[in-house]
Amino acid sequence: MITVVVGHRGTGKTELMKRLQLYWREDVDAIDLDTEIEKKIGKTIRELFMEHGEAYFREMERQLFLEILQRPSKKTYLVLGAGFDLSVIPESIPVLWVKRRTDLDGRIFLNRPRLEPDISPLEEFHKRAHLREQRYQERADEVYLMPEGQLENHHKAMAIEKEILSHTLKSVGGIITLLPEIFATDLRWSLFKSRYANRDLDFIELRDDLLSDEQIERALQEMPREKFIFSIRKSREYSQAFLSRATYVDWAWELGEPTDILTAIGSQKLILSLHRGFDFQEWSRWEDKAAHMKFAPEISSFAELSTYHEWQRSKKAHRSFLPRSKDGRWEWYRRLQKGQQLLNFIREGDGSALEQPSLWSWLMTPSSSPEFAAVLGSPVAHSFTPLEHSDYFAKKEMPVCAVHIDRDEWEEALPVLRMLGLTYAAVTAPHKENAAKLCHHPDLKALNTLYWNKKQEMWLGTSTDEEGFVELIEGVGMIAPLQKEIFVWGGGGILEVIQKALPHASYFSSRTGAPRPGSEASADLTPRIIIWAAPRAQETLMPPASWNPVMVFDLNYKEDSMGREYAQACGANYQSGLVMFTAQAQGQRLFWRHCEENV
């Protein structure tokens, strides 16, 4: 049996195939169609594009794909390029869409052919990505929402990935909302049942605004051992069979008081849902007439989060709090509620709300953990930190989350996070200076690591940026005369660290392009090496066109980094900040371990 694997460029499909072969060894074949084309033609994909163009390559893709389908084989995963024509895939072939939350942020590639060199690399990516996203969504039979980062050598993460992809999940917990696309084909529905039937989900939600009566009936009949919540979101006649079969009936307060539905079911089956805050008082008066109160408002502050968290905790057997936002920023809080309330929704793909944790992140979260670790910053959705530290905290049965905190939210957010159990933190921009003030550090003005000392009831902190930076540049330019050929573009909260490591380098503002004080003499020089220490932001400038560096060291590992774009534009060699990040993370774990031992 062949499973076709699709996804955007740079998502990590090829690396996933290597892991699948590790999981199942000789029992599975993993084939990359691009690699097969290169073997057959004896040329790289880049060479094919340059010599023959995209149309020629797409036809070769199609022909070789059809040939592979005819090969007699054992279970096979076949990875297709991002631009493959999905209409060629027979309906009987299951399609697995591998995606990441950051797919549509954009990626810049240094080792793949440019399709439209006349526009910027991000414009080129986005021009195709949104159309491809729609096609993947229409054709995918399964969606695997993969975590950010590199899973290799992270044992807990890989074990869970194997369970997800092999349909051997155990004690999943949580609630899956059935979406109409699950019923689009018999194959898609069959695969859904294979993943979730008899896997100890808490509930499956059937919403009358999303599903037809026929789809609801099919779910109830074909998954007889599952527990269901029948959620009423639009006013109409309700099948008594649906009401009686459901474990709970969820009535949306926006439809009005639940007087009518209470004539059809007992109050012991009623969940009363509210999705907007301004009806809270009136809705609360009905609490003694319902089995459970579900509050799922859009909130915008940590103060609101704290208020409603305390409301839920004061009667947690009968209340569930499910905060929402327009960008999914409270996903971490939903994870912390695992084992703390009746209703916890999880998702495949986009799910029915952005706050719903992915299946992978849900399974990585222990139930009812009193403490947690997090990366704090803005933005953080792309952060590799939760995955990088996953094994360290899995041994402590503690989740690692990504918590978005805007620049002006720090003082409000930290007490709330501590109240919720934050004990270990990695700190990123723009909060490193705030972290130093929080710890009253005597020497450092910026920290990237925090630990809560329970005995002294205070935050301890350090910075591992210096060791990470030194690892990134690997001794390049440490001899003073050579440092004159090194220009640092930007700096932000890590500028002091760079200046300590490279005191004789030249420093430039990425906002004005002007040399910083002390580097004025370098204004007419050109660098051989650029240290890129600037964010992708509207105010960030590109260096002068006259600069022609041989090497760019980027402090950022994000794949849409302006440093990466600059290196591509000037043809320089490139080193991403992933090396620095990994060294920083190792230093953070050493610091946390030292703190634990001393406490």
C-alpha cells in the first residue's frame, strides 16, 4: 500500500521519511520523488530547472510518479514536491498532508531553484503557498500537524510521532470535533476511524452547524463505543435519537435560554456554553440547572485569563474555561488544562479553533502537572524551544509551552504565569532586559534563562547567549586584525554579548544603516563577514549594495530571516542561528540542573 505525502516546501517531509524508516526499518519503504528523478536523469533538480524549465520538470514528475505506483512493493510512503499536480493522484491512494503552524510565514531556500528570480524569495513563496494550501486541504485524507524544530534525537517526541502515524494511539483523552471534510470520501472517514476509534478519547463532538443529519447518524452508528457530545449551534428541530445517544448535549447560550431543550433531556446531560463575555452574569444564573458550564470567550489579556482561570478552579468539576483569540495565542493555557477540567478540545490540521492543541502537543502534555516550562517572547509560534527541551522536561512529567507576551505585557503576564506554575523559562526578544530586571541581576543587563527558586521564592537567571554566539562563529575573527573585516548588522538585546566576543569588529544600526559610535571609520570599508543580528521588521534595512561578504552568520534560525534573504541575494555562504540556539539550549539545561541541585 502506498501513502502519498504532501506539504509545503521546507516543511520537513524528507526528514520525516528518514524517521519513518527508523521507526519501521525494513517494513516500510520511504521514497522521495525528487531524489528518484535525480537518480534517473543524473542531474540535480536545480540543473533540470535551469536547463529545461518548470514545465519539463513537472511532466517528468508525473511520469515517474505513475511508474512508481505500478511497482510491486510493501507499505510505501512516497514524498511529492510541493508543486506536484495533486489531480494526478488516484482517489484510492491515501494522501497524508504534513504541515507546520508556520508554513505560511514563508521560507527562503538556499539550496533549491528559484522559480521567479525577478521577485523577492518571500513573494515567490507566498505566491504559490496559499494556492497549494487550498489544494492540500481539499485532497488530504490525513493531516499531521508537526511540531516546530528538528525531531531527531528527541526520544519522547519521536515515540509520539510514531504512534500518530501508525494509528497506535493509546489513552488519547481530549475531544475531537468532527468536521464535514472527514466525510468527503469513504477513505477519509475510514482513516479517521482507524486513528481514533477505541483510543480513549474523552468525547467526539458533533456540531449541528458543521455536520448534516446524515453525517451525524453515520458517526453514531459506525463508532458505537465512543462517547459523543451533540452540540446545538443553530435553532431547529432535533432528532430525539441524537439527544438520547449523546453523553452530553451542548446548548449555546447565544440561542437563548435552554428552556426548550430541557423538556427533551434531563439537566444532568446539559452543557451550557457561552462564547462571549458580556452575557456572563445572566448565563451564570443557570449553573444549578446544567450539568456543566463551558465558557469559551475571546480574551485579550493575562488579567482576563487569570480572572476566568480562578472562576474555573473554584468549581472545576462543573466548569470548563476555553479561552480563544484571533491568533491562537492561548494554546499553551489549553494544554495546561489537561486533567483539570471536563472539556479539552484537540485538533488535526486547523481544527475548529486555533487555540486547540495539536494531537502531537496534546500527547506531549502530562495530565494535571502542577509546574510547567515555557519560552516567553514575541513572536514565539515558530520557536524550537518546546521540542528542544522536550526530553529534559518529559522526565519531570512537565510540559514545555510557547507563551506569547507582547512588549507591554511583561509585568502583567509574569505573576499570572507564576500562579499557573511557571518554573523554568527561556526568554527571547523583546523581554531579555525585562528578565534581568526581574532577577535584579548584578552583572547582566539581558537574560535568556529563568528559574523559580521555591525555597527563596524568587527568580534566578542567567544568559547563555555568549556561549551560543561563540559556538556559532567557531572562533572566526578572534584575532584582532581580522575583526576589521567583520561587520555586525543590528544587535538588539544581544549587542553587548557580540561586542564582548568581537571587540574590534564594526557595528552598524540595522534601522538607519549608519555605523554605531566607535565604528565610524568603517563607513567606507566593505566586510568579508557579516554577523546578522536584526529581526525581520518593517524598519530593518538591507546593508549597502556595495558590500559583498563571503559569509553571513545569522543569529536567527527562522526560515524567513532577512539574514538568509541577504545571503541569497549577494551569493554569500550562510550559517543559520540554529547552531547558536542549540548551544544556548544546552547551557540553559545546565543552569536549570545547577539550580535544582543547589535548591
